[in-house]
Amino acid sequence: MSTTSMIKLEEEKKLIQQAYRKLLRTVKIKTEEDKKRIRKAYEMAVEGHKKQRRKSGEPYILHPIEVARICSAEMGLGATAVISALLHDVVEDTPVTTEQIQDIFGDRIAMIVEALTKFDGIYDVESPQAETFKKILVTLAKDVRVVMVKMADRLHNMRTLGAMPSHKQIKIASETAYIYAPLAHRLGLYKIKTEFEDLCMRITEPERYQKIELKLKETELQRSRYVSEFMRPVRKALNEMGVKFRISGRAKSIFSISNKMKKKQVEFEQIYDLFAIRIIIDVPQATEKLTCWQIYSIITDNYKPIPERLKDWVSTPKSNGYESLHTTVVGPRGRFVEVQVRSERMDEIAERGVAAHWKYKGVSSSESVIDRWLNHVREMLESPEENAVDFLNDFRTNLFADEVYVFTPKGDMRIMPKGATALDFAFDIHTEIGYHCMGVRANERQVPISYKLQHGDRLEVITSKNQKPNENWLQIVVTGKAKARIRQALKEEKKKQGEIGKEYLMRKMKNLKAEFGSENLDLLLKFYNVKSNVDLYYGIATDQLSLTKLKELRVEHGKFSILKEEKTPISRQPRTVVKSNDATPKLTINGEDASQFAHSLASCCKPVQGDKIFAYTTTMDGIKIHRNNCPNAKNMLSKYGYRIMRAEWVTSFNTSFVADLKLTGIDDIGVVQRLTNVLTNVLRVNMRAITMDGNEGYFTGKISVIVNNTDQLNFIIKNLKEQDFISSVTRIE
């Protein structure tokens, strides 16, 4: 080994030891045994990963050490999670086995590490990513630390994503935005959820992210002065109260500011509530609620409150345990200011979510909310045979939802996601009540099972033994539990009816002298184009599949074979919508000339040259080219990442793209003429379509323009915004 290599090796050893010492400084080690076990896990991980490197070139072991540090320092987890984090990749990437971990560290850590080991190379399922995530969630029901370590793993990967190729960055970011950010929200990990969202936006919308980041830096001093001015009278009153408190004025996340700009269709300068002021008090738990309301009174004595913006999560915490009192008031110079009042205990729960609940296990409210959520997860997981993609969709639907509070006839409160129906409520009470639900009385009034629940509803379920679930019910319910139970019931009913079809098939095959075995049944699944034996039997029982078609099969020695080769259907070769006489290829896919592939630009997001893009292999329509921030990207990339390919524009070619813009402004006589004049005579832009809708002096419009690239599109948007009759211009995504 050369001297240079030896020096580098020594430097890396020092780097690894420094990272380990940094980890140990954050861990609250309760016993000497914990200290020894952490050291043993560290040594096992170092040995296992010694030949591995990350994409950035650094030793791989730095990743599990940092994941363990995040678990300890940023999530407040203890020795078990730290050991599991250090070992989370050893079974997947090294010769170490789960059995070895079990022998050394025990069943609990072995179970967590096993749950964190990805399915490897499984492509005979609809979505390997969904299967892996379902596997993690199945174990979540046993120990929530599984997901906490997984979140820390994903957070470090997102923080160090720069070394990955662009298309892989997009895939990982979309998966994170689709499932990990909502899950962090649901577990009460708001700080991590916010960081996930910002990191994802930095990858999917880099220019927009950088623009807002720069604006926030430019206005930082101004915001700090405003917070001081706002708090001056409040601080004086709090000091007179004799309450121990601290104040922070935190800017809202870049992602949330961007969302607000899009939703309200305004510029950064027109967003006034860019930050929230947080008042955190240090008082005994018994007086927390009273003190929070006293401080609310002080704030509203000094500034005019906006009543509809008052949120009381002190009296009724969110279902993930979040407690805080939020109000919005009109501050100096007429600016809206959001103020959050909470105790130190509430703040720790807000920052660390589930992990903080363990610290406050003696607090009944804290214990019940997390137990209630974990019970919901367990109920959803009672149907392990459910399709993983359906499961993931159902699970995600309930992660981000706002909540409504409803009551049983006895006055027991149930927390349901906003948008949930009376039928969801019935299933939430008990599965059997859901199965036989005929209707519901809401506030003593009969309502249909599709009735959407409102805050404060008092509900009574009406049941009938003759009632049973049907396919339409899946369109009515929104909760994962209800959907899983309905699917399960429909499947059971399908199996029951399928028994008749199975008998018909067995008799027919006996007459044809064909064996009723797995080989013949597999051929019949392909022959009838159905997914499972249950679908085959059910189709025969309901006459959707005809047994007379079996004449098209040959029977030799009891085995089926197809009489004649079916003609291979001509694969659809969609034309690319980009047209150009230039011989230079317009795109590359995985570094190759895109003209070799059947590809087209996706109609959902209409990419324009200059947009960040990726290629997605569809099942029927060849390859589709999508923008990185396409509305459908999160769904596709999080479930079907193995279908993603790198796509890049080839520069220096002249062609045309269609882009859609949404406009709002002041409605007046001749507004359409003025708009078309600006586009055609001033900007020299060709329009494909224009629609306008006026309402009480205000118009909204949509125009389709033909452009060469994003530079030209941005130039058009900038000039349209400068017109006095136009309020906002946004590209339709």
C-alpha cells in the first residue's frame, strides 16, 4: 500500500471515530450495558461496511452513524433505536445475518433491523417500493421505532442526495414527498416533515426554491425587527405576570410559502404571514392550559384578533398528540401575525412527536392519542393479503387529513379525518357495525351513509342483519380501515361465489380429460387474462368467462396447450408531439438518442425545452416524458421507481412546445382584445387556444401559447405580469 493510501486510510479512521464520538455525546445512556451494546453494534457495522463507499466517495459507515445520531439528537430516541440504526443496513449489504444480530442483541433489535431490510430484486409484484413500505408498517404495529429509524435513514439520504444522478434524485424526492413527509406529519415530527418538504422542493423545483430562499435571507433583518416591535408590549405584560417564558420568531418553510403563493396566486412580497411567533412557557403541567389562555388574553388585549383563525389544540389535542394554542392577530402596520402559545412539554411533543410521548408516558392524554393512532394502524394491517399499492394509497389518504370531532350517543368522542362519511364512522365503531350499516342518525336526523361528518355531530348507526358491503361502498368511504374491511368482505363474497365456478370448471375439465392442477390453472389464467384463481372461478360463476372457450385449447396427457399461436398485438408506437426538421435528436433517454424509443411528451404537465424532466415507461403507451414537478410525479416515482429513466434535452435545436397559462385580472370591456394584442403584436407569440370567464368585475382565463423553450415562456409570463389589467399569471402544472 502506498504512503498516500495509508495517510488517506488513517484520515478516514479519524473521521469515523469523530462521527462516533459525536453520536455518543447525544445518546442518553442509562446503563453500562447499553454503552457496551452500542459499542458492539458500532464495531459490527464498521467491520461489515469496511469495503463499502457511498456515491460521494466517503466511507459507507458514516451513513449508519449519522442515522443513529439523528435518532438520538433530533428524535430523542434511546439506546435500542441507536443500536438498530447502526445496524440497519448490515443484513442487506453485508454477510451479517438476522440470526447473528438476534444472538448478540436480542429479539427486539433483530426484529427492527429485519423490518428495515428492503425487499431485494422483487419485480414480479406490482410495486416493490409499496411492498417494502408495507413490510415496514406491518412491523410498526409491534414497535414504532421501526418507522422512526426509517425516517432518520431517509432524512440523511435526502440531506446527502447531491452525489446521486438527477433522475434518481427525483425518484427519491418524490417517494419522500408522497409518503415520508405525510408520515412524519402524522407522527407529530413537524420539524422533520418540514425539512422533508423543503429538501424535496429543492430537487423538484430548484429555481423556485432558490428564489424564495434568497428573498427570505434578504428580509431576515426586517422580520427580526418586526418581531421585536410586536413583542414589546406582550413581553412587558408577561414579565409582570411572573411567568418563565421564551420567544422565537420562525419563518415559515420555503415549501409552505411556495404553496401559499400558488394557492393565492400572488408574489412573495404579497405574502404577509411569512412567519409565526411562538411563546413557550415553563410552568407545571397542572397550570399549562390556564396559563396559555391568560397569555392569549394578553395578546388580544394588545392586538385585534381574527376570531376564525383561533385554533384550540390545548383543550382538544390533535390525534397525533399535538397541543398548542394558535391565534392570528392584526399587528403593527396592519400585518397579520400568527402567534402560537404552548408549554415546554407541548413544544417537545410538537418537535419530537411520538418519541416525546414515551417521555411523558404518565400523561394520560399523551398516552391515549398515540395508542389510538397505533390501534388504527394495527386495524389497517389486519388484512395482510391486501394489494400493497391499494394499502399504500389508503394509508397515505389518512396521513395528511385534517380532523373532525364527532360523538357517539353516549358522548364518547371519536376523531375522524376531514371528509370521512357516516359509513366511515360505522366502521370506526366496529367492523361488524360497518358491515351491516343501513343508515345513520346525525343529531337526531336521518342521513345517508354517504353523509360527510361535521364537527360536533352526534351519531347513531342503524344496522340490519340483511345488509352487506357492495362495490359502491368503496367510493363512499375515505378511511383506510373502512376500505380494507370492505375489500376484505367483497373478497370473501367473491370466494364464496367462486366455489360454484370452481365446481363448474372441475366438471368441464374432467369431461375434457384435463387434470385439475396448478400447471393447467396457470395456463387458464393467461388464457382468460385474469390475475388469480379467485377471479377465474368468480368470472365463471357469474358468466363473465365462458367455459365454451376451452374448445380453443388442446388436451394432451391431461395438460392444456394453446391450439394456435395468438397473433402478437402490434405495440402502439405513439408519435412524439415534438416536431422538427432538424436531424439532431431532441432528447436523450438514459444517454441514448430518444428516437430509438416510442416516446411522447406527457399531456398532464406538457414539458417545454429547459424544464427538468424524467422518462417513465408506461404499460401501454411507450415512454412518457414528464416534468420533475409534474402533479403525477410523486405517485409514479414513489410506487414504480424501477420504471424511471434519465431524460435530458439536447441543446441547440429549434422546435415548438405548447404551454398553458392561467391568468386573473380586472374584467373590463375589451380585455380579451388587449390581451391578444400584447401576445401577438408586442410579444409576437402564437396562441393555440384562449378561454375567459368574467365574474363581478374579475376574470380568470386560460391561454395556450406556442414557445421554443422555458426562457421564452418565462419572458412571456414576466411581460404579462407587468400589464396593469392582469393581477396574476401562473403556468398550469
